[in-house]
Amino acid sequence: MDRLARIKRRKSIRAKITGTKERPRLNVFRSSRYIYAALVDDTVGKTLISTGEKDINKSEKKTKKEKAFLVGKKIAEKAAKEGISKVVFDRAGYLFHGRLKELAAGAKEGGLKF
């Protein structure tokens, strides 16, 4: 039931937002084990930048929330190199809570504006 509710929320959200080259969509995918983020230009249907937990340093033990924060900072760092500072946040139907909130906080701290 939860999965169907998330899909319904995702469709509702995606009907209202789109990403452009100047202001791409910051898409988030959260599995039970990892979290991923991507900047997407919907006008041409192309992923501009993507990152995930597997791209960050694994030498230190961290909680899932701490890893999500680092993923947010990493995507902001990559976006800054490409000259992107403003994005549209797409939570993909997930509730803005926990790991998703930490990813958004990391992206904001890294310099992205929502």
C-alpha cells in the first residue's frame, strides 16, 4: 500500500514540475540501502549529473542520514563545476523527512538554491 501511495504522490508532483537546462530537476531515489541524486533536463530528457552513496568515501562508518547529507553536498559540488546554482527539487513521492531532508540540507549547504 505504501508503494502505491508513493507512486500516486510522485505522479502528482511530476505533473507540476519540470527541469530545464538553466534550472534542472534534482531527482532523488531512495532504496532501503542507498540514496541517489540526479540533475535532469526534462526539455531534452537528459541526465546532466548524477551521484549516489557509492561515489562518496566509504573509509569512515556513517549513518544513512550522514551519507545522504554527503550525497547532497557531492551533487552540489558537481553542479557548481557545471555552472548550475538553481534547481527544482523533486522528492519523487517520498515524504520530506529523514534521509531526504538531509540530502536537501547537504545540497543547500553545498550552494544549490531550491
